[in-house]
Amino acid sequence: MVTLRLPADPADAAGLPLHARVAAALRRALAEGQVAPGGLFPPARDLAAALDVHPNTVLRAYRALRDEGLVDLRAGRGARVLPGADAPAALTGPVDALLAAAARAGVDLDGVLALVRARARPGTTSRSSTTPRPSTEEAPS
């Protein structure tokens, strides 16, 4: 069974509309492996009742996941997770390790995000002094 949590703290919601928060919770369930490819999310009415939201809110979240290529949404058949939709789950462990290492180094989330953005765009530099630089020393022969 899928267990979804909507942020209780308004600061965690970051001003997102309710359907976007439901979609984020569904993505998190995918990343955590609660639903595998080929599996079904709960019917919209059931999930809406569990989250205390209108069924159209859940349907809008399901449509967002469909538009992202994560689920196949068919009337009367529910939202089936598509193959490959669990790919972010493979990143959960490394991301957790990165965040733990950043915390040990005293780097906050903004610093981590800046570093990731800089590394993702070749040719850009980070202002962070913690960015590893390639060694210019030659290896001994």
C-alpha cells in the first residue's frame, strides 16, 4: 500500500498548489520504491479520501505524472507506473550520502545545489571554495 505524506509545515509546501504537493508526494513514493514499474497507484477516490482532498485534486496530480511520462493514466484502470519511472530511486542512496557529507562539511542545501548546478554545466565555475579542482601534478612513473 502506498503511504503518502503531504507537508504539514506550510514552509515545506513552498507555496505550491495542493495538486502539485500531491504530485510531489507521489513522486516521492516512486523514489522510495513504494510502487514499482507496472504497479498501480490507489484509485483517485481512495487516495483523495486518505489525504482529505477532492478527487479532482488527485486526478490533476495523476495527469501531471502522466505528462512527465511516469504513469499511464486510463479511465477505469487507474494510474499504472511505467517502466523506467523508478529510475530516480537509484539516486536516493547517493543523494542521501551527498547530503550527509555536505552536513559534515558544513555546507547547506543552497551550497550543495550551487555545486551540483555548476558541475552539471560544463564550462561554469562555482564560487564555492570547497569545489574539488583537478590535480595539476603528474603522477610518478
